Amino acid sequence: MNGKTILVTGGTAGIGRALAQALSEKGAQVIITGRDRARVEQAAAAMGCAGYVADSADSAQLTQLAAALQQDNIRLDGLVLNAGVFYPDAVTATTEEAFDLTMAINTKGPFITLQQLQPLLNNPSSVVFVSSIAVAKAFPNAAVYAASKAAFEAIVRVANLEFAPFGIRINSIRPGVTATDIQGKAGMSAGQQAELFGAMSGTALGRVMTPEDQIGAIEFLLSDQSLAMRSAVVEVDGGFLL
């Protein structure tokens, strides 16, 4: 990672922040994005990296992000499309507004980000999409979330063909249950989170995963060792799907 310039969306917390920290420590020039200016500035200062405000649900801000990076003469060796949300609800209870919000952030957001940043990606370069095992396994109250991740995985397949002449490769990881602030943001109480995390003791790993457990797979896909990989999906689930 030494010497590479890598942008991580949603880099103020969870997997994104843990990854940004690890990449910085390994000599990469890291750039993070987030929708809250105070959180972006705090995280960037703590990690000694650059931070830009960009809400994945706002296409105009994503266009402005690309313009700002170009103005700052930044070229990217890696892009991690990590920003995302999970708002659980039953199929019969999900409102149209809730559906649109999840799709805007989890599908349209990375699509517009990739579209706008493509001219700034070096040849070669690597894009990593943080998907979810919800694409492969059904979970109650996760229909829209699963659909939003699966939809972008479909986009990845086509984008790999279109971006091949530019030396851009795109691959995905599918994290399993990982303890981050996404559970709290999804409305889960402390007790519900404890119950969910405790259930992970039955996996082959024997515990709930942490953001740090996801870093190795992402780093591999960002590294030159993955030059021949296109639309690969790496499941990092602690053995949950065994």
C-alpha cells in the first residue's frame, strides 16, 4: 500500500475508518469522505489523512467531490465504495420513501461516485465495493438492503467490461455480521445487538467480527496481487454461511 493514493467513502466510522487507519499506517495517502463535516474533520485529523464532505445520497455533492479532487491534482490508485446504510423493515411495511433512500445511498451513490471519479483513476487501479452476505443469504427485514447491494454487484460486472480499456478493475467483498455503529443506526437496542453478536459464537470463527477482520481482504483487492481479478466476490463472514 506504500505510495498508493486511496479514497474510502464512508471513512468516518466502522469498516471504512478501520480500513483508512490501516492503509495510512502502511504508507498509503488516504482520503476519506463522509456526509457530516465535523465527523469528517475529526476522523481526518485523528488519522492524519485528507477528508472531503460528500453525502452518497446527494449526486450534486458527489459531482463536487470529483471537481474538488481534480482541482487538488489528486489521482487515485484505489477507490473503496464503502458508504452505506441498513434500515431494516418487512416487505409489507417498507414505505416507498424508505425504499428510495436505501437505493439512493447503497446503489445510486456508489454508481455516481464511480462514474464521477473514473477519470481520476490511474491505469492500473482498483475499485472495491463493500457489499454484504445479505446478497447470498436471506435475512428477515432486509429485502431492500439486499436488493441495493445485489443491484450494485450487477453494475460492477458491466463496469468491468466498460472500464477494462482504462486498466480499472472492480471487485467486491461481502462482510458477514460485523459489529459497527450500523446496528445502532438501524434502530437496534443494546440488548438486541448483544443478542445478535452473541449468536455469532456459533460460527466457525466463534465470535462476532470486527471492522479489523474485513481489512485484509480489502487490502488484497487493492494491492497489485489482484491485477487479474474482475468481479470477484470475497465473502468475509467468519464461517456464517458454512
